[in-house]
Amino acid sequence: MEFAEVREGLARIFVPKAERIYDAPVFYNPVMALNRDISVLAVKLIQPGKVLDALSATGIRGIRYALETPAEEVWLNDISEDAYSLIKRNLSLNFEGELYEEGDRAYLWGEKLLVANRGDANRLMAENFRYFDFLDLDPFGSPVEFLDTALRSVKRRGVLAVTATDTGVLCGAYRNACLRKYLAEPIRGELCHEAGLRILIGTVVRYAAKYDLGIEVLLAYYRDHYFRAFLRLKSGARKADRSLSKLGHLWQDENGRFEYSEGFLPERSKAHGSLWLGPLKDGDFVEGLVEAAREHPLAHKKTLPFVELLHGELDVPFLYDTHALARRNGLQARKLTDMIEILAEKGYKATRTHFSPKAIKTDAPFEEVLDALKKLQ
């Protein structure tokens, strides 16, 4: 196996050489550097003591947590022997000291405790009940098969960070797969990315409720080919009930008008969900991310602009894609800034959204949004 050395954040790692990243024996995706940047910034703010990167591959995420955050104990796990060997090599590249090996586990003691483990992620999490303050699930595809053990491995007031890369499933391209994995009816069209993210969060809410755990969304977003959510757990049956009460359903008609309502069961037919209808961010947390991003040596040049966009985005359920709205109603699409200005003059809030460069978020009713577009014809 041939290797190349790459740098990301403060880390240096070896990655396998391959014509395509998906052909490499150990997976490393440079596009996900932005995802890892935001994760590092989040861990800096959360300041957890014990961190688990459950599906580590090359170890880049866990190594960056150890190098760039206050975490005192960082675990890196992968079931692959090749990945485990590479994790150990990359740890030695970034940290001084000797690795002490015991079976399928290696320890490196220094200013921090670093643990490399080879094994099934579910087994490792099951063996470490309520141990981690911050647990990161970044699988290839759906995280559903890991949710039960993850929610039992993280502390009851800890933070679970979860990624889903099966966007086709969550966005309705594979409806039956979404029904099987997420017990939710997806939606196609311009609302699919936000609805997919909210289906993912809603699924975690249902899983967590079994253990009398509620959730608080610190930040959830869609980017490129994946969904990502940072969820603080809230201990207690009442907290679980409160989170469940924020689940609901979505409807959309042929003109682009959408409606949603909270409730465990849909009020009428042709509903999409169930999905999370609560906030997608904590304002103070995202403001902290922006401040941290301005000071931190980031791996991706788009990280700061993206976090600033998230910070400024109006946090209301669902969006209006101006191109889709125009197409549905026989109109021409117009500039977002002009639409936002008209709505603001009428006393409504409206902003751009990270879900689409062609869409706005607003608290204005559908009729006002459509009227604003008509005035620009």
C-alpha cells in the first residue's frame, strides 16, 4: 500500500494513494474537511473531557480533536485492520511518546490520553456505557444501526454528533429505504434537503426517547452530500416528552405552498414525516462557532463563510425556492435580494438559506411571498 502525506488543520496524516477516494483501502475524503472544521470548532466550544470518534478510518477527525480542542481523552475506533494500523501510524506522526499495545487496542499517554481501538463500533460503545462526553458518528451511509448503542455510550447530558450521507434516501429518491430505516415518508422537490435533515433529527429524537432522553439541537445543517447534527442530550422523561412534542408532518401543494403541524400522528393524508419541527440551531452556540472560526487555523477556506451563513439564517421550518416557486406559478425567477427587500418593507423577516442558493427563509405567509415575486415581474 502506497501512502501520501496530507495536512488538515494542525494535523499531518498518511492516506492511501488511489485513483478514486472510494477505491482506497482506508477512506479519506478531503471534501469533508469543512465538516471536520466545524466539528473541531464545536468540540472547542463544548469542551468535553472524553471523546469518541466511533468510525475513524485514517484517524484524521480524532487526531484533530486531540490537537485542536481541550478534549483530555480521545478514542479512535475502526473495525478494519488496515485502518487500525494507519490510525496508529498517524498518531505516532502527530504525538510524541510510545504506543502501548494490548490486544486490539493501543494507548498513547502524554498531555492527553489517546486510545486507538480495532473493533465493531457497536460493541465498543456497548462496553463503554455512559462514558463519553462527546460521541461522533460519521458513517458511510445511514447512522441508524449505531444510534441505540451511541445513545447509551454518551453521557446523559453529553453531545451526540451524527452524520448521514444517504441523502438520496432521506430526500425521497429511495422512498422505501427511508420508510425502512427512518420510519418516515420523505418528500421530493425543493424542500427535500431540509425535510431530510429534519427526518434524521426526528429519528434520533424517537430513539433517545426510549431512554428518557430529550435533545437540544446545537446546530444541524446540510452540505454537499451529507446531513450533520450536533445534539445535546437532556436527561429525563419530561425532556423526552418535550422533544417528541416537536415532531410533526409536512404538506406541500402543486403551487409550492407548504404547511406543517406538530403531532405524533398526521392530521390528514399525504403527509411527509414524521420529522423535527423545532429549531435547527442554538443562536449563542453558532455565534461562538463564528468567533472561533475567525481565530482558528481552518482546513477549508469556505468554513468561515458557511458558518456565517448559518448564523445569519432565519430559523423557521422550511423555505421558498424562488426558481421552483416561479416555475410552479408561471412566473420568472428574480433576485433573492429584491424578494428579501420587499418582504422586509412589509415587516417580515427574510434571509438567505444554506439549503439552497436560490431559496429564502421567511416568516411571511405563502401569499405574501408569491405577491413579492409577482411585483418583480
